[in-house]
Amino acid sequence: MNDGNLESVVESVQDWVDSERDWTDGSSSRTALVISCSMEGWNPQEPLWPVDAAWNLIKVQTLGNQAWRRHEGEMVLDGNIEHLRTQYDVGAVLVVGHTKCTVLEDAHEEWVAPASKSPAGIKARLDPLRSIVRDGFKEGTITESTPLRTVRCRLVEFNVHRQVQFLRQALPRSITVAGYVHDQDGVYGSFPDNWYLVALDGKIEPQTIRTQLPEDTTVHVASLLR
């Protein structure tokens, strides 16, 4: 993605969030926030667990499905998410990454070969994701020899893990925090366009996640990292 395209996305994210906030009709007492990437049109055919059709669904789109922002050197809860949490009876927050995430590709490129001419606004928004890339290298999630397509897919899941872990600490325990990856490439299974649960309330081991699910729930649980 070039800097011009990314800059336009940065400028449009707030307007998109505001329009989606008005979409809910308030008919249900339960609300789910869905934090997805601004580079993907999030539209699964069925609600993702634990959400069902009776819930209000409010979409919050950010670059790289980030739930945080940097404030005075610390990571704090995104202001839109904090506002919505105080306005609605939020029962669940879903973080949804996608395997074609060019935002994480850009963060990887910025880490490996920083572009000195990138606009300041873009650098500021990518900086927290550059820390994801840094930690990915440090923990062995990716290496210098990892193919770029694999880098992107592994960073997508790694980022979802980190966002869910952050939200688990930032939100009340009464709120379920689940992390999904939209597999657009068929890297988790034989067929593309499925959604996989990769994190639940801070847990990232597939077997542990499965033990937390209701017995009658059909959810794809998988990981590229475990």
C-alpha cells in the first residue's frame, strides 16, 4: 500500500466509526462491539460466537484492528471503544483480523526498512503495530527468512492475540473478549473465507479455548502459532 492510500484511510476511519455507531437500533439489551480492520469489509454470513442475531452489533474499524492508542507514552483504550462501553450494555468485544491485512504488511516494512518520508500521521498510527512486528521477531513468530505471505498471516494472528490480551486487562471481567481471524487465503484450512477463533479472554492455546466453549457451539478454533 502506498502512503497516499494509507493516509486517506487514516482520515476516513473516524467518519466510518461514527456512521456505524448510529446503525444500532437499541432493541436488544445486549451489545457486542466488533473491532475490525479499516481495510476489510467485515461481513460474515452468521454472527460470530458469542454473539447471536438478537444482539445489537456495533462495528468499530481501526487500522489493523487496534483496540488501543498511544497516550503520553502508554497504551490506553481506544477512545471510541471507551465511549461505546459507557453508552451500551456491552456483553462482548470481538477483535477480527484478516489474512490479507496490508496494514500489517506496511508495519512490517516500516520496521525492516523505515521510510523517512512517510507522513507523520501514518507513522503515528503504525507505530503501535511496529511494536507488534518487533515482538514478533523477538518471540520467534517471524524471522528474516520467513516468506512475506507467511509473515503477514502470522502477524495477523499475533496482533489479534495482543489486542485481546490488552482488552482483557482494560475491560471488566463480565465482558467476553474473543479474537477471530478471517481466513481469506485458506491458510487455516482447505477453504478460504472462514472465520477462526484464535483467542478467548486472553487464552490462545486452541485446546484450552475449546474447553471454554459451550458444548452445542460450532466454532472453528485454530492457530498458526501454537
